[in-house]
Amino acid sequence: QVQLVESGGGLVQAGGSLRLSCAASGIMVRINAMGWYRQAPGKQRELVARISSGGSTNYADSVKGRFTISRDNAKNMVYLQMYSLKPEDTAVYYCNTDPPYAIARPYWGQGTQVTVSS
């Protein structure tokens, strides 16, 4: 049974930093492409950072240079370090495989709320 548990969100002022964590079970992060997604109110969920099974990373233009995705294979964890946060980064953040894990329908964890105040 797959389980993805995100944590580390919170309220931060613009320019601040947060580190999100994702604990994965039922899948191995080292052999899957993993991503951090976010969904802002009234908007569709978007992929903002991705790490391939080989370790290469990709970022949405909106977060490039400010966010860093990483993983710890031994702990089966995925992280998102976020710097220079902006109010437009406010969203619920989710981790998942890329493409999102699905059996019959996509699975999503509960996410973690990031709120950036101006």
C-alpha cells in the first residue's frame, strides 16, 4: 500500500525559507522519478520540481533558482528546500511519483500547506 506523507509547511514571510519533507512507503524513491506538486486556490495542481531515478533535477520556471529537490534513498524520503519565498508560492504542496502514482485513480497524500505573507 502506497503512502506519501508530506510535512514541513507553515506560515512564512516573503523572502523566507522552508524545507518540506515527504516520507514514502510502498514505493522506493530511488527507482522512481519523484516530484513536488502544488495547488493554489482556484488553480490546477502543477509540478514544480522533479528528480529522476538517476538523480537529475528539473524545475518549473517559476521556482528555478529558489527551490531544490533532493532525496535520501536510505530513509526513502524526498525533500524540497525553498528559499526566497514569494506570496505566489502559497499553495498546498504534495509529493508524488512523476507521473502521479495511480491504481484505478491517482493517489495523493494530504499535502502540506505553505502560506507566504507579503
